[in-house]
Amino acid sequence: MTDMIFENPDLSLWILLSRAYRSLRHFRRREIAKCGLSIEQAGVLTVIKYLGNYAKPIDIAREMLRAPQTIAPIIDILLKKGLIETTRDKQRKNIVRISLTAKGEEVYKCSLKMGAIGDVLASLTEPERRNLREVLEKIIDESHRYRVSEDEAEFDYDERQYILN
């Protein structure tokens, strides 16, 4: 089915990209489950680590291209698991900062293991990896133009969230 060609070449590329994503997501879900996480929870931990351990929920949502209200339930679960902690911002008391706990650091490190995905990606040469990264970044950057130019409600925030994983 990967050789399906439609009259619309953009549709063919979209289907191929979607199939690759779904195929790798299947492996990622299994690998992350070994750490006791969902893909979304691992994504939030990754963003907190990336943002320097004092992330605001709105910053996490922005980085993951998610609506803020979709991040709150994930944060609640991570709090209950003891993987993150919240503190009030010293200057602005109405702002919450989120950081990883020691247990969260351990689970975050567990989530870095790539297993089957690493094996699949190892089939790419270094130039192919660079090229793929450049093409994917270009697609993401172009999609950002539409996000800011169109009605925010029209943008599907869930599509890019897994790129962080």
C-alpha cells in the first residue's frame, strides 16, 4: 500500500506520512508503556525537561501545539504519579511552575529509550536523517504559518504533539 499513487500527489504524500507516523507510534506506545506512561505523558515530561524544569502549563501546551485545556488532565495524572511538582511563581502568584521530581527524572530517562524505533531509524544514513529532519521541520514551519493566519479553532493541536517523542 505504500506505493499507492492518487491523482492528487499531496494526498499521496499525506497518506505516506500518516502511515509512517502510525507505524512508529505503535512501537512508541509499547516502549513508553514499559515506563508506566502514555505517549502524551512522556511528551509533557520531555517538554518540562526541555523548558528547564520550571515550565508554565501554557508554555507546555504551546510547545506541544495543544490547546491549554488538553494539557491540564495530563499534568494532573503526572502530579498523582509523583513525577512532577508545582510551585507558585515568586513574582506572579497566580502563575504555576512545573518541574520534574527525582522520580520524574528517572521515568523521563526511561522514556528516552527508543528500542524498535531506534532500530527502524538506524536504517537511515546520516544524510538521509538530516534530509528527513529538514523536510519535516519545513512542513512544521509551513503549518505554523497557517496556524497564525487562520482561525485558531481550525488548527488541530493534536497532530504535532508526538514529534517531541
